Amino acid sequence: MIMQKILLIFGALVIAIGLLWPILSRLPFAKLPLDFSIKIAGTQLFIPFGTCILISIFLTLLLRLFR
């Protein structure tokens, strides 16, 4: 029962992010100081360390708030 709720919430979040992607892609999250973009032989690799740290801090504060 709990797993079903988790999967439904996760699915709803994925759908919401997909629908809001044109708006979310304009936010400056991918341009933080620790976000690296490497181009090698026509292939581009994006490593978002700064974005991951920011999201982790935000989620930690959010979860501690609602605990």
C-alpha cells in the first residue's frame, strides 16, 4: 500500500516536471560555479555538482521543516 503511494507521487512529479520543463529550463540552475561542461570529440558531458549540492540543501531543509 505504501509503495503504491510512493510510485503514484513519483509519477505525478515526473509528469509535472515534464509539463513545466519549458519554464524550468530557463532557470539559472545549470550555470552555478560548480557545474562543469566538457566537450570532447563532438560529445558534451555536463556534470552538475553545484546544482546537486543546492538541491540537496533545499530538500534537506524542506524535509526537516515537515518532519
